[in-house]
Amino acid sequence: MSCPPCPRCQSEFVYQDQSLFICPECAHEWNPAEAAAEDAVTVKDANGTLLAEGDKVTLIKDLKVKSSSIVLKIGTKGVIKRLKEGKDHQLDCKVDGAGDMMLTAQFVKKA
Ligand SMILES: [Zn+2]
């Protein structure tokens, strides 16, 4: 069974003890299942519903598009192409009538 290198000191002498990985060099212990969960991007819409790539979303307010005169009207639909970590503009969307753009998750709801 091969173990990953220590995420803290990059040691290759990590060993496994039940569900934990343990690094003998810096004494770091971690649970690979929890680490994976933290890595996953979780983005929620205005209602607190988890969003995923491929989800259809609807705007819940008019949004002015930065550096253009376009205003996306409330009710405009889009499809999430990619999710990104962050406080805003987490959704890389293809928006009906406007093309690809980054939307902020709190301004949409899952359709
Ligand atoms: Zn270590």
C-alpha cells in the first residue's frame, strides 16, 4: 500500500494507521477522506442549494455586466460550466443571450 507524501513537509516516509496517515518526520496526522472533502469546491446558490457543474441556474436579480452596457435580466437562464473557489464570481456560466461569463452564486438559484 502506497501512502501520499506528507502535505506539510513532503516527507515520503508517511505510514497509515487505520484511517489516518501519519508523518514520522513532522508528526502531522491527517485523514485522507476529510482532506478530500475540504478540497472539493462547494458553491451554494441564493437558497443554500449546492451547485454542481452542468446545473441550470436562473438569475434572481438584474445583473449589470462589468465593463459593458449589458444588463442580465432577472429570470435569465444559464448553465454552469465550471465552479471556482471564492467569495464571488464562482460560476463559469454559459448565459442565454450573453455567452460565457462569471456569475456570483448568491445571485442565482438552481433551476
Ligand atoms: Zn510531515
